[in-house]
Amino acid sequence: MFQTLMYASRLRPAGCGKASLAVAAVLLASCAAAAQTAQVAGTVRATDHSAVSGAGVTLSNAARTSFRTMTDDAGQYTLPGVTPGSYTLVVTKAGFAASTTQVVVGPNGRSAAMDVSLALEGGNTSVTVTAGISGTAANGYNVANVEQGVLGSAPIVDQPFTIAVMPADLIQNTQVKSLRDAFTFLPLVTFTEQQGSEILRPATRGVQGSIAQNTRIDGMAMAVTGANPMEQYQELQVQSGLGAALYGPANPSGMFDFVLKRPTESRTTNLYLEQDSSSIGTVYVDAGGRLGPHKIFGYRTNLLFGDGTAFVDKSRLRRRLAEFAPDLRITNRTTLDAHYSAYDVVQRGYPGWFSYGADPTDTTSTAQRPKRTLLLPDAPDPTRPGYGQPYAGVNLTTQSASTRLLHDVSPNWHAMMGGTAQRLDRFIDTPVNTLTNNTGSYSTSLASGFAPRFGVESDLGYITGVLNKWKIHQDIVAASEGYRFNQYAYTAPAAASLVLGKASMGAPVLYAPPAAGLPQNKGLYQSAVVHQQGFNLGDFVMLPRGFGFRVATSQDWIGVDNYTATARTGGSNKNGISPSASVLYKPTSGTTVYATYASSLQQGDIAPVNATLVNSGQALAPYRSKEWETGFKSAMKPVTFTASLFRLQRPFAETVALNSTQNVYQIIGKQVNYGAELSGQGTLFHRILINGGFTALNARLNDTGIAATNGKRFVGIPGYKSNLYSEYRVPHVKALVITGDWQFVGRRPQDDENLHSTPGYDVYNLGFRYSRVFFDKLATLRFTTNNLSNTHYYSTIAAGDITGTNASANTAHFGAPRTIASSLQFAF
């Protein structure tokens, strides 16, 4: 009947008059019925006028007749076939207060235009999703506010350091699943692969992060070098450089805060059917809402299962996630929330990594010039079987739980206290292909001996407030944060039978499993415990006429205990202050010029696991890093941007010979990095979206103790790196978006003497996104061809240990070939 009415409404009146009497009567009746229906349409925007996508729109009347839809990327909605009468229009979106509007549809069949403005949720901050403020495709994924560490919600433009945010809509629209995927779209961020594409150490400004020092989950410490699904996060926030004054002791590789998805105000269910690479199929459900009287009980769950063959024949990737995040609104000011997640990844048959060290044929080395490093060949085709083995790879399992109590003391003062517990189990037997000459020959063995388990218990408590007096605005924070990091090792070394055989880049080989069997994940002991606790104080003062300053400090205690399988072997304890000071000038409310100095006590690096090291697997004593930064920020539409210049320095460790058979891992020199960063997000001409950035970096090692390596660029760090993601909204085709991404990485030194470099490379992605309402449900199809030109490249080239050494081999990992990712999302 509905289709008949819609069809009749499109007939011209002249057509009705020319029909026979009987037919005319039927058509006139149909026309009359059609004339009594209309459509209600409009645009949903936030109070800052940015479009709100994915908002639920419901139109209902007293007779319980209802029409439902969701807003598209431009915040627009349409409800057709509405009969005359009085209705209630309700618009809901997580992070915003629900909007209720009375609508009267008259008998003349005219369309009703109803635009809606959504205000931020006025209740407790536990349900305020800051990415929802402006992190949508409609305005270039620009995020105006950020939950910045212990400082609570704050405008990014007022922060005297570089901050990048990957909001939920960008995670969703780019089909990001892993950290490696996510970092593509954070152009100021790099990473180092450890034992495969799922095990990464993130970095900013040319400094590799630690296992737990530089990563947070809802502000509380977590370990990052394990299974980490992006599907459970609302957004990823990154502060470049040194953030110890806000987060506690850390090296200057930046702070990475993973913000969990929390309960939504209205019931939402999203079903995703995905396919990646060759035949990896994934089913994923994301559901949330509130229950009970006055909606005091909230829930959010993410359930995922994926399995299939990747881009290499006989390879396998399996992912499983179960995540639950309930909350309880104890009062209208107090919320108790929690979360538990279990995620495991099985990755087999992927290419192993290549290891290359000193050239054994070089006989000209001296104390001031080590043996020349073997030349890393051009990256081959990673789809060829033999660079990895079908039975070898990684099994990773991460379990984490957290709880938080959030309380609004007043509209201007907020408090939080919480804790997190996390366990990472890692079974790693990825193939290691060790180069033996400069013609690409290598020997293959199975990796063993890497830390099989990490455990983290962390805590965070803070109170933040705003004072306005004598025309002076102050943001004040007092906090306590800390964590205990536990590292485990194997009690027995791997057997020598793990060596598989010899091959070459041009002729990789598939081997039978070792006759003695594959390595076993058993026989563990606790090899190191690092614990730190600190108190943070901060004051951000804005004076009249746009001038301001910010001071923050963290008083911290760091302890390290090292163990063998049978006894404690020693440790260290140290305390100190990590201060930060900034001056700001705001020419307008939407622009800021700033300069910042920061000094940080940081946890010492952990020595590599190596039988020749007298301190193998043990943590070094803490040490201090420093950073200077100046920059300019603009939050003015249509394109917001940040530009900064920086200099940072930090100690670095190397392996030093004690005698002919023993070495020690210790602090020896200083890494000094200079650089510039530029990033921007926005929408041009209402149809072209841009989100990108550029980094220029000069990272060098000083005081190495070896003339040939002193002052040289750090291995694997490019001088230039950029990424530009863009979207084009096709005119006259509603909800069709063409997507593209261009990533450029410059030349990278292969060795400590900088004798060889790997050429730069470009990677292009191209795809589209299309949304349509089916049976009152929004369906979105996403399709992307990644690495369109099938470029062969090394995704990371890294020094042989955490901070670089001449004594151990460097490593290189393959980048992914051309692959296809597609997904179909149904919003219920």
C-alpha cells in the first residue's frame, strides 16, 4: 500500500483527468491519499554547528505509530510517508543530551523541515564521549576537546603541546582493526614492529616507546606489546613528545591513551560483516544502551570473531574479542563504571622478519670502526611463501579489567579514582631470516626467548577544577598515578634444533617443522618488576588580553627489582621531580602560540635477552630526558591545524664488551632529535575532506664512544614522513563518498655508520563508502583497496635493541602488499 501511495503521488494531475471515469476515481482516491502523506527531514548539528552523524532519529505519536532512521555523514535525516497529525521527534547520540521536539504534520502534504541542535550531555562525564563533539566525517574528523590525562576535558587548541586524536568515526570509516592500521592515519606517529605486525612499540619524534610507560587505557597504564583490538576503543589520543608532568615518568616518545567505548544514552546495535585480504571473514557486533528506572544501568559490549587466510598462501589470521563495559549511575552526579575484555590473536604463515648485522668478511674493523653492516636488499614480494612458515608465528592473548568512580563535585569540579589490571600472554615462534651476505642469502630459524608474559596493575585518581576571579581563569589539577609492571622469562633456553635451513631473497623455502618439535610456552619465572608512583600538580592560568602560562610537575618514585629463576639479583630505587612549564598567547579564542619546556625522570630500558649479557633481561636504573617545544595552533574552520618545532634529548643504552666472552647493557651516550611537525583536519568546499600531517626529523646519536658512529642518524628513522587521508562527497549521489590515502616515508639509514640507506616509498589506498536506509535501518558499505600500486617496502627498519647498538643485529619487517578490505554495517 505504501508503495502504491508513493507511486500515485508522483503522477501528474493531468494524468488523472485523462483517465476513464472508473480509473479516474481510483487515481483520484490514490492521489488524495498520497496528498495526505509528507516527509519530515532536517539536519542534526552540535552546538558548535558541526554535523552529528549516526544519531538516532525517532518520530512517534500517541497511537504508537513510529518512524525511525539515523543521520548520515552530513548529519542529515529523512522520514518519508508521514501521515498528518501531532508527533514527538526524539534525537539521541552518545555524548549528547537527547533532544525532544513537537512536530505537527498538516493535511496539505507539505514536507516538514526540522533541524535539531544537540547539546553536550549535562550529566556525569563517564558518558560524555568527547570524540562525538566534533570527530565526525562531516567536519574533517576534527576533535575540539580531549580527555587529556589527569586534566579532564580540555580544548586541544589551549594545550601547549602537540595532540593528535583518531576518533571513532575515523576508526570505523578506514576499517582500522590493529594498531598498525591505526598509525597509518596518525601521520605524526611511527612504530617499530617487534616480532610481527601485531606486536608494536609506538613512537613520536623519533623515540621508540616503552612497553608500559607510554601507553594508557582511560588514563591508566597498560602494556602495548601484545594483542590490542581497535574495535573496543572510542578513540586514540596521542600527545607527542614528553608528557611526564601530566602522566608520570616516561621517555619522550609521546603518550598514547586508548579511550574505551562506554554505554550509549539510547539503545544502539551495530552489526558488521567484514572481509579482508584473501579470505579473512569477520563478524562483529557493537551494542550499547541504558536500562532501568531513569536509565541508571548502562551497558556496552563488543563481540568479534574473524578467521581466514591472509595474503600469503597457507597463512592464517584468527581474532576473537569479548568486551563488556557496564556502568551504574549511583546519583545524577556519581557514576561507577567497569570493563572487562579478553582478546586473542593467532597469526601463522606471515613473513618473518629479516635480521642483518656485521659483515663476517670485513677484516678492516678497529676499535673506532666496527665491522661494516651487511646491506639490506630491496624489499621482495611479501606474498611469496617461504619468508614465513605455515606453522610459525604468534599466539597472543590479552585480558584486562578496570573500574572507575567518577563524581561531579560541582559543575566546575570533578573527581575520579580507578584501577586497571592487565595480563598479556605471548607465545612467539616467528621465523627469523638472518642475512649472511650482500647477495640476499639468509638462514632461517624460529624465534624464541622473548618475554612470554607481561602483567600490569595501575591506579589513577584526580580532582580537577576551574576558578574564575579577578578576570583570571585557572584550571587546576591534583592527582596520584602509578603502576606495577611485571615481566616474565623462560627458565630454559630454546633448543639448537630450531634452525630450519638456508635460502635467499630470490628463492625462499618452505621447511618441515623441526624434528624436535615446536617451542613450548612453559617454564616461566618473574624476571623483573618495575613499580612507580607519583603525585601530579598542575595549574593553567589565563590572564587578561590573551596571555597565559601553565606549570605542572610530577613527584615520582621508581623502583626496579631483577630476578633469576631462583633469587633476586638486585635492583634500584630512585625518586625525582618531572617539571613542565609553558607560556601561551592567544591572539583570538581559536588560536594559540606557545612555548614549552619539560624534563622527565623515566624508567630505565630493559636489557635484551642475550646469553652474553651479564644483565640479560634486567631493567636499568632510571634516567632523565629533556624537551623544548614551540608551536602555533588554530581551531578556526574550515581547516584546523597545528605547527610545532622541537628539540629533545635522552640517554641511550648500548651493549658494551666487558671481556672476550661477556658484555653489559648500559647507558653510554645521548640521542638528540630536532624536528618540525605540521598537521591539519577539515573540510574544503563542503565536499573535500582532508586529514593529514607532515614530520621532518633529524635524529642523531652522540657520545657513542666509536668515531665511525658518533653523530650519525639513528637507524630506521626517516628524515621525512607524511600521510594525507581525504574524502570526496560525490555531488547528486547522496551518501556516496570516495576515499583515498597517500602515505610517504623518506629514506632511512640501514646501519649505525649511515653507509647504506633504504629508498623512500609511497603507498596509496583508494575506496568508497555508501550509506542507505533499508527498512528504517541505516546500512553502510565500505570498500578499500590498500596499497593500490602493490609497492614492496619495509614497514619498519630498527636497531637491534630498544635504543640502538653496534653489537646486535638490526631488523626489518615487510610491509603489506595490495589487499582489499570491505565491510557492511547495519545500524539497528
